[in-house]
Amino acid sequence: MNILTTMPSSSSFQASGRDSGETVDSSTMVDIESSRFSSFDPAHITKLVRTQDKKWLREHGGIEGVLLALETDMENGVRGDRTDIDSRRKTFGSNLLPEYNLRKTFRRLVLEAIRDPMIAVLFICAVLSLCFGIEKHGLRQGWQEGLTKILAILVVVIVSSSGKFWPITQCLEFSVISSYIPETDVVRSSKWQRIPICRVLVGDIVFLKPGDQVPADGLFIDGCSLNTEMTKTDGQIDRIEVDAHENPFLFFGSTVVDGYARMLVTGVGKNVKHHGISLRGSLIDELKIITSIVGKSGKTVALLTFMVFLVRFLTGKLHDDNGKRVSFGGETRIGDVLAVIVGIVATPTMIALTSTPEDLVSAVRTCLAYSMKRLMKIQILVREPLICHKVASVTTVCMNKTGTLTMDSMEVTKFWQGLNSIEEVQHNLIAPSVLELLHQGIGLNTTQPPSRSSSSSPINSTEKTIFEWAVKQLGMDVESLKKSCTILEINPFNSKNRQSGVLISKNGDNTIHVHRKGAPEVIIPMCSHYYESTGNVKVMNKGSLALFEQILAGMAENGFRCIAFAHRKTSIRDYFTFSRQQLILLGLVGLTNSRRSGTRGTVEDCRRAGINVKLITGDNKVTATIMATKCGIIEPDYQPGEVIDGEEFRKFSSEERMAKIENICVLARATPDDKLLMVQSLKQKGHVVAFIGRGIGDAQALREANVGLCFGTQGAEIVKACSAIVMSCKDFPFIIDILTWGRGIYDSVQIYTQFLLIASFVALVIDFVMAVSSSEPPGLSAVVAVSTGKIPFPVFQLLWMKLIAGTLAVLALNIEKPSQDVMRRPPRNMKEPLITAQMRKKIGAQALYQIAIFLVIHFKGKSLFNVNDKEKDSLVLSTYILCQAFNIFNPRLLEKNIFEEMQKKKLLLSIIGLIISIQFIMVELLNGFSETARLGFGQWGLCIAFSAAPSMVTWFVRCIPPLGNFKFPMLKPKID
């Protein structure tokens, strides 16, 4: 049976019936025929492809034997009813994704938060505080402080877990609303349908065409010229030729790059998808290094603090509030000594824990979830979240014309029969013999072979347009055409040779017909004659060839895309001897598609952002030049060398190509290899390249580019698989949204890193200074460095600071959309580390300022501000919190439009206002629980003044010349 006579129509590619609504709920599996497939071990078949056991396959009757064992019909497929589906899934497994348990995930996050060392130490101290409080004040009054601390810890655990849980729920939402679901064509109960690959069953008959992903492990049934690509674990691409004899095995995850085939599914369950945002790359490596450096610094300071406390305790230099020495023996109670020992251990422990920045990777995950949700609302799916740092560095955007700068929809507006243009084509104007040949060349020579359905039409937009035009204008009867001809062989369209062909035999005679179609410059040289509309055949001499060249030039100047059709009638005996240059030209079809709106403005926006735009197209030089001029890629008086064709580009030596690559704006008549070579050359020149692709021929360039993008979600799966970003919206201006997103998200990561480093370094230095400057012992409450034996940051306050750093700061820095101002500056240098020289200046200046303020308050606060110890500690805490609140906003301020930015950042200001309000309530209304003292208006004014002053420091630092491009030894960036 010929595979090409059973191909499904596009109209039947619908996942119909109850199967489209299947779930993995076991309660649906009823009436399963338990006796089915009991005559053999299912494991042998499901592992057949992975083991590539040809011997077992031969011993069991080859493909026919497996079909029989799986109770599958080669033409009609499986039964496909509910009982059959459930039976196959129970026996062989399923590709369906398991239901994601959100409750279990949240419980896991809560347990992880509880196991956080800082939370664990705080919890131990809170429990000890509860025990000693009951011992000292009795059960009626002694439980309040300890229980309050325990409840506060639980609140922070829940809030922190919720902050990590939210990105996971967003990832699940992305999975639901994203239309990027690979699909495949299967036949069930004699009906072809298009279903998601997760619903494929063992025993299904699947049709594969160029660009498809192989949906499961399976065996080759029949087809032509099938080649697949498989990505190995080391990133290398293996190209595999598949046939019925030498290599009949097809692997899940590979993609079809050429040819057609039917396959029998033998193994499922490989389609595993992990929920969540997987973060790997140089950016994450840098964040981990930063966290490690700060953590090691904290441990060093903690060790020094512990040594100071231990030496003082052993030498008897620690005194209590009454001036009595605290040591073993003497008048000191055992309970007090025990409390001091716990404090000595707890204090440096908390210094080490609080000095380490909050989980930067989790913060980045939350940041990405927010931004990806915004993009999903405008139908942009980011498949590789950490591509943001490359998007922020893009210096060149390369793109196709069709489907990117122009609309997908096309219209046939010109038809040339011989040397005559037929404006209003009617089939009665063309000789019946020629018309029949046109029907064959258009209706049967398609990249997707026709099915039994009379309504079948190709999926390829160009072929579909011509196909529908032929039905309407040329009176093509698809059903009659299929009945009158038998397809012997199809040569699929190839982007390299820019042509496709079909070999057919007309039923009832002994002749065969060769049909070719493709680019005119490829097809016309293959023709020795041409047809006129009357049916006469004319010789293709030099004069007529020159006239055809004029026709093509005129069509190109008017922006037409031209497709040539040629034919040759021969016999089976003469087929293998006739020359491929003896075809007869049937006609020329001219198609037009309108330019997308906003393309010129988008190109100008890219230029203002320091990004070059290059057009790489398969169209001829004239058509490409006209389109590039209309879109603003080149000027009407463009310079020599800005527009070249693929042949000229390929002839350049490596040195010539590198010298001219930046000057090239338009590359016409480009093959897939030309596109790949262009991307490679630009990268060698130091550019960060974004490539916008559409067809199978773009796959190599998409894979090679730093950032691969594609329009639409219904195209070839290989194109989407090679793309980091899939745009369902097919408007070219959305490229600006993607570039803005990349720059904005990278800015947010830098700002949050800067915020945490300042807060961590300040806390580290202040904790150490306060610890070593006190001669009094650390008590049970000393979970950070102490001051005069009374903690400035007790449990409740530490939890509040953790909440600010871990949750509220992340929200504040990511809840607003990226400013359009990010597109008014050049791309970032991808070789530049995450922490730039300018950031180091800001971190150093802000940290030094805050340290100086806190040291003044700590050592001179009582005399300068006329406050007692507890009020001084409240002053330190409030100033620290307000400093961090203002520090969230400081990096967002631009140099010249501070007031404009403040108006845009209303939500940001709201969160900062919330932090300040909660701090005020803690100090003034909940001071009993938070262990603070109330402050007067003047003291609050001092806190605000001290906290707002860093804004002035920021402005001052911007005036300092750059310090150079030195890098931390451990912060060498990885170049992807």
C-alpha cells in the first residue's frame, strides 16, 4: 500500500471524541479487556527500539508481526474507543502527564523553609525563651514571649513558602494556557486526526513529515527519504537515515528534517515534563559564586566573634547588668552560665547565617515568573527563562521576510502562461491538455501529500494559497485528480535546491509524468520548451529566455514571489534515461503578501537601542531590496555591499566575509547554509545574534544563534524546538517587547543582587563591631551580635528583616513593568560580569554610609539623641529597615527624570510605603511583642533623614569616574 494515498487531510487533524478530554484518573479505566496482549511480554515490544534488536524483530515476523501482536491495522490504526485506549495504557504505559499535586508541593516548601538553618536556630532560641520564661515568671505569664516568637517564625515560614510556591503555580498556568503543545497525526478507526503527542498510544499509526517531532519510540512502516536529527547529551546533532531494512527504528524526541513516513508506536512514557522553572547557566553560576563569597565572609567573621566571646568568658572578662563577673563557679548561677554559653554559640551562628544573602536563585525564579506571566498575556512563550541575559546583550537581529516582515496570508495575483499574462484566470482560457497538467503539478506536487479527502489542502502557506487558487480559478477537482493518477514517488521541497517534485502515472496508460516546481531561476534552466495557453509547445531559445527574465524582473520589482511549474511526459522505459534539462515550462505564478504594520518603526526602535537589523531571505535581490527599503533596513540610496545574494556571500573567503559582514544589511537568495554562515560570522565578529525563524530551513540558524525566536505555534516542531522564544502573536513589533523584557529582567536581577549585598555587608560589619565592643555576656535572646547584653535585633525583628529581604523586596523590584528607557541605551556587554564597576561603587558607598550611621548611633546615640539603651536599639532597627526600604528604590532612579520615574512606580512606592508603615506599627503599637521602644517625632525624623540620605550619596557616586574594568577573581563570567 502506498503511504501517499493514506495521508490525512488538514481538515481532519482534530483531536476528536472522548480521547481529547482524557485524564489520568484511574477511575476512568473501566471495562478493560484483561485478556488482550497476554500472549507476549509487553516489555519486549516497548524496549524494542531502545535495544534496536533486529534479531527479535525478524524472529517475530518483522513489522507485520508486531502489528498483529499489537492488534493494529496498518491502514485503519487502532480501534480508539475508550476500552481500547484504557487497555493499551494499562498494558504499555502512557505519555500523559501525571496530575501535579500542589498541596504536596506546598508542604515540601514549608518543610524546606523550616529546615533553613536560620529558622532552625531562631526556633531553638524561641523554645528556650519559652522554657526559661516559664521558669522565671511562671506558666501564667512566662509563656507569652516565647510563644509569640514561635508564632512569628511560623508566619514567616508560611509567607516565605508562599513566595516560592507562587512561581510554581505560574509555571503550571503557563503549561495550561500555552499553545505550544507538540502535536502529531495518527489514524484511529480509519480516521486521521491530529492529537497532542502526550495522547499517543502503543499501536498507533503515526504520519511523520518534515519538521515533526517523533512522538514516541516506534518502527518505520513505509515512506520516502526519511531523515531525522537527534540531539545527544553532549549537544552534538546526529543525523539518522531511517528505512525499512537497515534502520527501521525511530526514537522519541528526534525530529524529522526530510522525507515522509508512517511509523508504528511501540513505546511510550518517555514524554516527561518537569513543572517549574529550570535555572542553569552562567548567570546562575555567578549568583551562586556571589552567595558563596558573602557566606564565607560571614563564617569568617562569625568565627572571630566566637573566639572573642570564648576568650572573654574563659578569662572572666564578661560581666552582667549588675557588674558581676560571669564565669563557672563563684556566685553565678548554673542557669545564667548555661544561658551565656548558649548565647556565645548562638550569636556567631546567627552572624554566619544572616550574613549570607537570601536565596538569590529563588529570587531570580520569582522574578522570571512575574515577567513570563506578563509576556504570556501578549502570547509570547519563553521556553528558556535564563535567555534573558543574552536578550539583554543582543546587538544584531536577523530575520526572514515572509511571516516576519510580511503577513503569512498570500494571494495569487499574477499568472503567466508562456509569454502571456492572464490577469483574470479562467480555466476555459487554457487548453484542456495544459490545464490537466497544471492540475497535476499543483494538486499532487505538494510538501504534504494529499489524502483520500477531497477537501485536503497543503499546510504550507505558499502551497495552500496556490492550491486554493487552482480549485477556484482553474477548476481543479481534487477527488477526480486523485482517482485518475497514482503517485509513484515524491521528492519533498528542499530549501537548498529550492524545488520539489512528484512522479505519477496516469491510470489507464503506460506513461508517467514528471512534475517540478520551485524558484524560477532553478526551474527555467531545466526547461528546453514552454507551453502556451493554446497548448502549443515552443522552444526555449535565447530570445524567449531573455523575455522570461524580463517577466521575472518585473514581478520582482513589484514585490511578487514567483513559483515556476514544469512537466515532462515520458514512459517507464525512458524515465531513467531522459535528461532533467528536457522539462517543459507550464507556467509562472506570482504571489503577494502585505507588509506587517509597524515594521519601519520597530526597525528604528532597534537602531536607537544600538541593535542592527539584517534581512536574510530566499527572495531574489530585487524583491529583497524593495522590502528592506520599505522597512527602513536600508536607505533608498544604499551603499554598495549592503545588499548581496547568497551565491556572492558563499564565494567570499573567510577574511573577506569577516571584513564585510557588519556592512551587509540584506542577504538575498539565501539558503539554510547561508543563514547559518551569517550567524556564525556575526558571532565570530563579537556580536550577540537574535535570529527570527519560521521554516525548517531556519532550524540550523536558530540553533546557532544566541537567541532563537519563531513566530506562531502551528509550524514545524523542529523550528519551535530550536527556538528559545515562541511568539504566538505574529506582529513584528513584539520583538521590542522581548528585547525590553530581556534588558528589564537583567536589570532587576542586578538591582536585587545589589540590594542584598548592601544589606548583608552592613549587617555583617555592624554585628561584628557590636559583638566585640561589648563586655557583657550574650544572653538567650542573642541570635545576632549583641549590644550591651541586650539584643537590638531580637527574634521578631530578625524575622521581619528576613521577610523584607526575601519577599517584599522581590515583589517591589519586579511588580512593575520594565521601563521603556532600557531601550534608549546600548546593549550590555555579555563579557561584563553581573556586578559591574558602577555597581561596586554603589555597593561600597551605600554600605560605608550605613555602617558609619549605625556606628554613630550605637556608640554616641545615647548622648547625641538623649535616648536610653532600648530607644537606641529601636533607633538602630528603624534606621536599618528604612535604609533598606529606600535602598529598594534608589537603583530605579534615573539621572534626569527622577520625578517622572516616581510617577511611573506607583506600585513600587506602595510596597515601600507598606514596609515603612509596618515598621512604624511594630515600634509604636506592637513594641511589647517586637521588643522595641516607642520613638518620638524627632527620633522618627532622624530615622527618615538618615535613611533618605543615601539617595544623595547615589547621585554623588554617579559623578565619580569609572574605577576600571577589574573583576573579582572568582567572578569570571562564562560566555555562552
